[in-house]
Amino acid sequence: MATEKEKFLAGEPYLVMDPELTADETKARRLCKMMNELDDTASAEKEQLIRKLFGSVGKSPWIQPNFRCDFGYNIHVGDNFICNYDNVILDIAPVTIGNHCMMAPHVQIYSAYHPLDPVERAQFVGLGKPVTIGDDVWIGGNSVILPGVTLGNNVIVGANSTVTKSFGDNVIIAGNPARVLRENPVKE
């Protein structure tokens, strides 16, 4: 029989209050706290903590305080990832972010959700759907990316947007729910 962590990692429903998983969350919170308390001059130490927290990290990551996540090890970022102030990534399922991506303040990425059935929800069953963000994406302040969303390359998400569905490459999206405002062509 699979453990709750094995179910969690396989993308199956799992019990949120499982001791092994809550220990993983506590470890992630401690690493976030350590990272958030570092001065900007401690960039090498900050990068070491990011690499210890995240599942994989490209070149030159930068995260401003106060950053929060559930587990950390389900977060994968490419080169030149910039995460501004007060961002949250709920990484119940994998959150994969490409190269040269920027998140403005107060961005929230949720790969976590709960059952619609109140009986299951009352049993603290957790669910997740991966979130994938392509290269060269800029997510505006106070935006929320919901479970299962994929954003293509060169996407700009306008401030205060709620992204409930996936979008392809080279678009500017905004609103609640987010919709395409216009194309965002790449300059040759």
C-alpha cells in the first residue's frame, strides 16, 4: 500500500495532515524563513538556500522576501528567475517555470486544490494539478495562477489577473478571469 507521500508525489489524492508531509512542509517553512531574513548583500547565501529549497534551479535566481511555498521540492525554475516581494507558490503538484521569468509583488501560483465533495474535504484530502510557465513570462502584481494552468512563452499577465485556463505563446492576458487582450509578437 502506498504511503501518503507516495500518493502525493504520484499526483493522487492524499491526506494533507500526514506526518511525513507535514514534516516536509515544516522544513520548507524553515528554509523560507532563513531566506526571507537574509540581507540583500547575502546573495550567495540566498542562492544556496533557493537551491536547497527548490527541486531544480537554473542560473542566477533572485527571490525577494517574503517568499512562501508548501514543499519547495516541487518547484523548478530556469535561468534568471526573478521573484519580487510577497509571493506564494503552493507546490502540491509540480510548478515549472522557464527561463527569464519575472513575478511582480504578491503573485500567487496554486497547484493545490481540494475535493468538491464536502465529505472528502472534511477528511483533509488534498489534490494537485501541475502549473507550467514558459520562457520569458512576466506575471503582473497581485495575479493568481490556478491549478492545471499552462502559460506559453513570451506571455505577459496583467496586474490583478486571475488565470483560470491555459494560454499559448506570445499573448498579453489580463482580467478576472484572464483573457487575451492582444498578441505580443517577438521582435526579430
